[in-house]
Amino acid sequence: MTPDQAKAELLAAMTEDAQKEMGSRVAQIEEETLKEANSRSRGILATAIARYASEVATERTVSSIPLTGEEMKGKIIGREGRNIRALEMATGVDLIVDDTPGAIILSGFDPYRREIAKQAIERLIADGRIHPARIEEVVQKVKDETDESMRKEGEAVAFDLGLHDLHPDICRLMGRLRYRTSYGQNVLAHSAEVARLAGIMAREVGLDAHVAVRAAFVHDIGKAIDREMEGTHLQIGIDFLRKHGESEAVVMAMAAHHMDIDWPSLEAMIVQAADAISAARPGARRDILESYVKRLEKLEGIADSFKGVSKSFALQAGREIRIMVESEKISDEEAIWLSKDIARRIENELEYPGQIKVTVIRETRATDYAK
């Protein structure tokens, strides 16, 4: 063997030994790194959860209004029940006046409608003038004021989070989420919770906390308008935020919170983790209420899809649907056939226990002014 051959053989043997040792060492380092990463991530999550103490609120489907006496109950009911019918038609909420002494129970799956009905009835009771025309006037006024209060509430929550430059339309939609629930969890409260958790975790690991908080706060903004527009709440939210001038870093961090796309940034990972923590904490969500609400929404959606329908309300926990039609587009005879068509479509598209009463209401109003 020549010196060069001996040198080459020795080098090959040493290289092989070094590679084996290096492979073993790399595997050991990877294992230690994984353990350290798991330990650190658990520590960061535990720190965030410990530092953020969340209020637990249970969403209800009923509200109650105390009555001063039987006389006021009679005024609410009205002659032959005309006032209570006008209230139910204007608000889309079930009024139960006989079950609880000294109180009216408002039953409805939509918190927004229930709040409108509650405020309207309280004002009518305080005013004392209760008749169908006055009821419609007060309900409309309460709706206008509630829409303004939603914007202010969205701004107040954003201010608490240190977000002082959000577009007013973004604040308005975020305030609207106060009257939206996801599996029984209030979406505005959930959004604020996710934003605070994301901010804590982002600061713990040295990321851009402002981007994380901003993206976490608006991550469900599409849910405020997804009942009015086609598309998922995620895509609707992305389009809305871009339209109103949000930075691409915030939009992309928000866009990945359901892991529909690859992680565009570390802030996106933080937002997704904070969302998962908020949704998974004990008592945060309930599947039964959400499936119930979705069934009632679909029931109303079927009715609203028919031509000539102005508005529809699911009542009696989904056992009845009341449909108001435009009198200039639907005749009395067509109203009869409309009720049958809607009933057939409900039978074909929905699963439900018992039966659903379909009531189509058509009324003609004549208005003039004395001058």
C-alpha cells in the first residue's frame, strides 16, 4: 500500500466514524431542542393564561321585564291582543305574559332582536302610550340608537386594547359582534380575549405585539356581516380589512387563524394559538345552542329567499315561522300558495322534531296627511 492509499483509507475510516458520531449528536441535539421548545411553549401559554383572567358569561335565549301591575300587562297585550301582535311583528321576538307573575318574558335566539324588544317595551311602559303605530315608532328609534351604541362599544373595546387608529367602520362591525355568538360564546368578548392573550404571548417571545393584538381583535370581523354576504366569514373579513386600509401584516396574521393557509408570520401563529385558548377554555362554548341557532337562521333564510317576502321571524323555539310579505307584490291568493311553498321547502331541507307552523301575513296600509 502506498502512502497515498494508506492516507486515503485512514481518512475514509475517520470520516465514517465522524459522520456516525455527528448523526448521533444531531439526533441528541434535536431531541433536547424539541424538549426545550415544548417546555418553553408550555411556559409561555401558561404565563399568558395566568396573566389574563377572563370573565365567564353565559349567553341566554330569554330576557325578562318587570311589570308594575295587571293594568300595565293589559296595556301591553292590547285590545284583542293587537299590541302584543304588533310588538312580535316589529321585533321578531316571542312575548310570554302569562307564565311569570309580574313580568314579561322575551324569548328569541337572536340577542340583537331581544335587546331591541327589551328597550322598546321598557320605553313604552315608561311612556304609557301603547298602540301599534307608537310601537313601530319606538322600535325603529331603538334600532337606530342601538346601531350607534354598537359603534361606540366597538371603539371602547378597541381603546382598552390600545388600538386608537382603527377605521370607524371596523369599530362599528366589531361593536355589532356583541350581538353575535359562536357556540354560545359572545364574539366581541371572545375577540377582546384573543387580542389580550395574543399581546401577552407576542411580548413574551419578542414579536410585534401591536400586529398580533390588532389581528387577533379583528380575526372574526367577518361574522358581523356573513349573514348578509356570500362567502365564509374569513374571506369576507379579509376583503373588508383590506378595503379599509389595514396593513398586509395584520391581514395575513388574521387570515391564518383557522390554518386555511400556511403560516405567513410568527404573529399569525400567536393569533391562532390565542384563538384556540379562548375557544377551548372550560365553559367557553356549547355545541347545542349553536346548532339550535343555526337551525333557526336557516329556517328564516328559507323564507327570506322567496320573492315578495319583506321579513321573517322564527318564533316558539322554531316551532313557528312568521312571514311578512309586501302587499303590492303578493296578493291574498298568492299568500296562501306562498305558505304552502315555504312549508314544502322546509320539509325538504330541514330536519326538526314535530311540526313547524308557517304563517304568512299580508296587510294593506293607507297613509295620508291632514294639512
